[in-house]
Amino acid sequence: MQSMELQNTVKEALNALYHHPDDAVRMQADRWLQDFQRTIDAWQVADNLLHDATSNLETLIFCSQTLRSKVQRDFEELPSEAFRQLRDSLNNLLKKFHKGPPIVRTQISIAVAALAVHVPAEDWGDGGIVNSLRDEMNSHPEYIPGFLELLTVLPEEAFNYKIAARPERRRHFEKELTSQMEIALNILTACLNISELKEQVLEAFASWLRLKHGIPGSVLATHPLVLTALSSLNSDILSEASVNVVSELIHYTASGSSGGVSIQMPLIQVIVPQVMSLQAQLRDSSKDEEDVKAIARLFADMGDSYVELIATGSNEAMMIVNALLEVASLPEYDIASMTFNFWHSLQVILTKRNSNISFGDEASIEAERNRRLQVFHQSYESLVSLVSSRVQYPQDYQDLSYEDLKEFKQTRYAVADVLSDAASVLGGDATLQILYMKLVEAISCCGNEHNEWRPAEAALFCIRAISNYVSVVEANVMPQVMDLLSKLPHQAQLLQTVCLIIGAYSKWLDAALSGFSKLPLVIDILMSGMRTSEDSAAAAALAFRHICDDCRKKLCAYCKQLFHIYYTAVNGEGSFKGSAEDSLHLVEALSMVITELPPESAKDALEELCSSIVTPLQEVINQGPEVLEKKHARELTVHIDRFAYIFRYVNHPGAVADAIHRLWPIFKAIFDLRAWDMRTMESLCRACKYAVRTSGRFMGITIGAMLEEIQGLYQQHHQPCFLYLSSEVIKIFGSEPSCASYLKNMIEALFKHTTCLLTNIKEFTTRPDIADDCFLLASRCIRYCPQLFIPSAVFPALVDCSMIGITVQHREASNSVLTFLSDIFDLAKSSKGEQFLSIRDSVIIPRGASITRILVAALAGALPSSRLETVAYALLALTRAYGMQALEWAKESVSLIPLTAVKEVERSRFLKALSDAASGADVNALMVPVEELSDVCRRNRTVQEIVQGALKPLELNMLPVS
């Protein structure tokens, strides 16, 4: 298609996209335009239409975006001689659009900056882009606004990873910019004389400061750009650009690359007084909220950047702290919360043992630490009072949207974190005293009016937030708090928080002198919670679990009463409002108390607990196979999940083994008739897993029956959970000689069937759970029973299967496959596995070249970059196991990638790092060259296709290129 025809087609497609009434036509136009942007013709067409005076705004926006993305991602498509023509054309477009439209000018500016990332300064001409810009601005002052925008985006593009530049070139570009920093700042200083461009100049200055280039603080402290930005802070209309500059200056002074705080002290001494002079404006009611937010941001930036200095507690430091307290007191949460990170960072420094190491001996360090804690004591007391009011439910809480309610909860979590920081500094008991006074005040307002429950609920929420910091034997406030709880109205949200606070202080109930005596009182409250609302029932069940966990020894004498609570809540004898998941907390609670009983009593209690759960299952089974098959999974799993919790938390191996033996006929009936049902099988396998884990070798003949059952059913129904349960059995019984025959048969049957299922990458993609659990089981076999697994006929078949699945996109499945291969390569590290190295080598060496090629392909783009570490470890383990042979495999694999995609120097750097790591160098040193090779191979879609086309990761036995 000729260029003019294509230009018309683009215009027609854009017209359809924005104006056609038919959705299908608009979608078709959108797809066509996206496809067009990937073509080589897009360069010329976009350029022509941008130069065409008749192009409308929609066309200009689309073409400027197209040209920008082409320069960023597809620059390598162009012949080298096209660069100058492209540079000159973009330069002319920047001049053409110097007055706008702004969106078009921005896209062109980014395109020029991206071009500069690709092209070294010596090839650019005129001494590099910054020199070139200076000359253009001197020659054509009328175009300065456009050139200023380019000067602003230049440093930003140094860190833009959308640009398909090689890592080495990106580093050089950053060095080029930092070497030209002085010229850039001189250009900006000269532009300050044009008053209408002041904001734009300051934004450009802020952008250059982000490079964190080490200009001495003494130079910047008197620099016209800095002085302009600081003086602009006090103008009637607050300059957003000046705030951005000062914010960047604050970050700059604290960054390591600028030399740090000590080197930058002259600049800090200029910045801090100027920002401090803005404190009065925080309370100025005439100030716009956005202005107050901008000023607050500067105080927060100072706090975050200078926290080490502030922690010394000097008079100057306390002035900043008081200003930050003032920010924290502002009514707008999004402004006040800007300080939260500072309070946390300061707390870490104040409470960390080694933060005052420069003060000499241990006694001096401790004295300095205590001095600092004392200095900031009052500040953190004020902070507790300021933030605790922010957690109160709003008056209209029932009308809040889902998003608003979510935001309110996030606010409460953030405030809870701040209260934890305060408690770390003040001590939990002192913080509790402050919050208790707020609770008493709130309760005095509460009366019997339900609409006044909110202040009391807020105070209780705060007291709960600091529970981990309050002494478990606190004797002054906690007894009074517990007594007050029973006097509060049973409003749903309030009762939920009351239940949660009871659970949070369960350790106090156990340890404090008056704690256990409060138990009848709090149990009554929890029972009310279980009957009031879903949320309060969930909180009550969780609190009950905490109490039974922490007070388990004392509660052994009250088993009968605990069973009564359980039956009331779970078996429908009461009106329990909680979900089936909430009831599991009650099962867990009872199980933990049963664990503390003597063996005979535990056996009886366990039997009683199990019989209450098994009855409904037995009734379903007694109704015959048809009824069992037709039951909804939920009707079965609600009971089976309770067994899982019992087997997990009752730590009496013999008693649990007896229980599973008695229950096995029921479990088997469900296995036999519901093996097709994934949810029921997952629930049942989870229960069996915990039974195996707790009972261990006490299981006796039941384990044989269980293995036989899952082995047979897996071949019919392919449930992944059967493999997962088998993993648990291998972990417990793998080294047990008496189980060897059972386990060997099971391993061979399961793996043989799985390798028949997973014959290609499509099968891995459609059955990721089977792949995940299969290779988890295989890794367990290597660790716990290599004597059964490695000599078996299924071992080579499973290695072949793993090679097929390395590049599966499912994260867990891919990780399991890679971990399995790493475990094989690391076999020499295991005392059990060492004797099987010759068998391993006979399987791996013939496949070594292919495995290496697939792993290199995974690094180079066949798997997402988030998996690099796992793939790199597998490659490293292979190289350590096979030394020079593996390095040769790696060299062969990398040499398959064309030099147009990966340069020889990039190949060599990767291979050297692999060689060094294999020889014992730091593994972390391998990651930089791996990441760089990966980055180079993924830099754009074309390169990625070339690399994957060369490495062919889905072909297991690729013939070498002659």
C-alpha cells in the first residue's frame, strides 16, 4: 500500500474509532491501529501526518504517540543512516508544536529524549543533546517553550525502562547527562529571565535534581535556581514547581550519591529555615487545601530525609518535630498521614539497640538511648492523642460505599501502626494509660444511646492496637478495662471490637493476677457476640480461639463447659451468626485445650469432639450412594474441614491415629463416591494430610489403606490433591523401611500416570495444579526417599516431563518444575542422595545441552522476568554439578542467539559470571549479568521473537545448527 493510501486509511480508522456509532466497528478500528503501530510503515506515515498541516487533533495525538513508542521500542528497525533524518524531523516537529497542543509537544519531546538514550553523544553531533539544545535555544529563542519541555523529560527518560536500550547504553546515557548537568543548569538559569517560563524552568530543574548528581551543597546553596525556588515558596500563590524543586532538594541532600547529609549541610542550612517559615500557613484558614497539602509534604519530606539528624533531639530537631505534630493534627487525613512514615522511622532509630553505636561503651550507648527516648516522650504522647480520634466510625457509616468503607478500614490499620510505634517509644503500659482516659471519657458520653457508641469503639480499637506492647501482668488499667466491657451496649460494631479486644488480651487473661477471674465475664460477652451479627460472631470465635490457646493449661479443668459453648455455637443449639469458617476457630480452640489433657482424658475428649462431627456425615452415607453423590460439596466439606482442624491442633499422635482408624470407613466411602468432586477431595485430603502429619508412625495399617485408595482413584480422576497428600506421606514415611514397598508402588503409579497426562506445554497450561503438585512430590521424593525414586523407571520419564514444563506460565507450576531440577542438580549436597549420582548423571548428561538451552530461553524471555532468580539458580546448580561441561552447554546455547539480538561482549559477560559463580563466587554476583542478558533479550517484541525463535524452548531435542 502506498504511503498516501496508508495515511488516508489511518485517518479513516481514527475517525471510526472516535466517531462511529457501532461498537464492533470501533473495536475493529482500534485493533487495526494497534497492528499498524507495529509495522515499519508506521515511521513514515506518522511522521508525514505530523508534518501535514491538515491533520486534526486526533490524528496528531495518535501519530505523536506512535512515533514516541516507535523510537522507544523499535529504533533498531531503522537503518543506521536514518538516525540524522529522524533527529532533524523530530526537531522540526518540536519547533512546529512549540505552542502546543501540549499533549503532542510532550510526546515529541519524549521521542527526542528516547532517541538520545539510543544514540551515544559522539554520534548525536554538536557535543551531545544538551549542547545541541543550548545552541538551538540561542539561535531560536521563539521556540524555547518546546525546548524547555525536552530539557525536562531528558533526565526522566534515563530511568524509563520502556526504552529498548541495552543496559550498558542506559548507564552511559546517565553518565552523559550528569557530565552535562552544569550546561543544563546554565540554560535553565538563563531562562529564569523570561518570567512567564519560571514554572516550566523550575519543573525542569526538579527533573535534573532527580539524577542525584553530586553537586556540592555549597554550590547549590547560592545557586540562582535554588534561591528562586525558595523565594517562590513565600509568594501569595504557592508555586507547585517551587514545591517540587524544594522537595527534590531535600531528597537530594539525603541521598548517598550526592555525598549525604554532612557534605550537603550548607544547602540543608538554607532549606530548613525557609520551609520552617511556612509553618504558620498550615493553620491559615484562607489557604487553599492543595497549598496546605504541598507545605505539609515539605515538612514530611524533611522528616523522612533528616530523621537521623532529628533523632539526636537537638533544639532545631524538636522544632521540625513540633511542625510535624502540627501536620498530624490537621483534619484532612490524607495530609496528616504524610507524617506517619516519619514517626515509624524515628521509632526504629530510638528503640534500635545499635543506633547510638558511636557513643562508645555499652553504658554510654544505653544512657544516650534513654536520653533520646525521654526527649521524644512528650511528642509521642501528643501523637497518641492526635491520631486516636481518627479511627472513629463516621456518623453516616451505614451509608458508606464499599470503596469508602475499605478506605476507612485502611485508615484504621494505618493509625494502629502509628499507635504501635508510639507504644514502642513510650512503653505499652504508658500508652494504655492515655487511651484508657479516652475510653472513660467516651463511656461517660455513651449512656444508653446507641448512636453514641462510636467514641467508645474508637478508644477500644486503639487499646487493641497496642495489645502486644502492654505487659501481660499489668495490674492498674486492664482490670478496669475488662470490667467496663460488660457495661457497654451490644451495638454490633462496638460488640465486634469488644470481642476482638478480649482476644487481643488473652495472654493477659492467663498471666495477670486478676486475669483468669475475669474469664466468666468475658465468655458471656463472647457468647453475646456469637448471637448478634456475622462480624461480631467472627470476632467472638477468633477471641475464643486466642483464649483457649493462651489459657489452655488453666482451661483443662473446664472441658465440659467448653464443649457446651462449642455445641451451643456449632451444632445449632444456639443462634450462632458466624460462618462455617468462623466455627473452625471454635474447633481449633477446643483442640488446643485437648492437647493439654493427659493421654486417656485427651482420647475421650477427642472421641466426643469427633462423634459430634461424624454424625451428620454418617447420616448422609446411611442414606445410600445416590444421596451421597448428589449432595452439594459444601454440605460435606463443612464437617470434613472440622476434622482437618482437629487432626492439626490435637497434638496427641496416638489418639489422632485411633480417631482416623475409626473414621477411615466413612472417609473411604466419601473417597469412593465423590472422587470426581475437586472441592470435597481437597477437603478430605487436607484432613488426611493433618492426620498423617500429627499421627506419624502411629497410623499403622490405615496408611496402607489410604495410599492404596488415592493411588487407584488418581488414575481415574486426576485430582491434584491426591499428589499433595502423597507428598505429606513421603515426608513422614519416606525413610521407613516397612513402608518401602507401598511407597515405591505409589510413586511409580502416580508419576507414570502424570507423565502420560503432561505430554506437551498445552497440557501443562491446562493442568497447572497437577504439574505443581507432581513436581512438589518429586522434590519430596529426592529429599526423603531417593533410594525409591532415583533408581526407578519413572525418574528419566519425569526429567523429560520437567523439560517440557519449564516454560509453563503458571507461577507455582513453573517454580515446582525448576525446584525439582535444582534438587536433582544439588543431589551431591544430600547425604542420602550422594550414592545415586551415577544414575542421575546417566539421565542428565545426555539431556544437559537441551536443559541448558531451555533454561537460557527461560531467562531470555520464555518466562516472565519475575522468575529470573529461580531460573538462574537452576542454571547455577546445573553448572556447579557439571562444571566445564555445563559451561560448554551454556556457551552452545547462547551462541544460538544471533549477534543482532545479543552482542559478543554481552554473551561473554554472562558466561564469565556463570563460570565465576560455579567456581564458588558470590551467587548474587551472577544476578546482574543474568538480569542484563534478560533485559537485552526482552528489550522489544521483535528481539524477543528472534531470541525465542533461535532457542526453541519447546523443542526438547533440537539439532545443532551446522
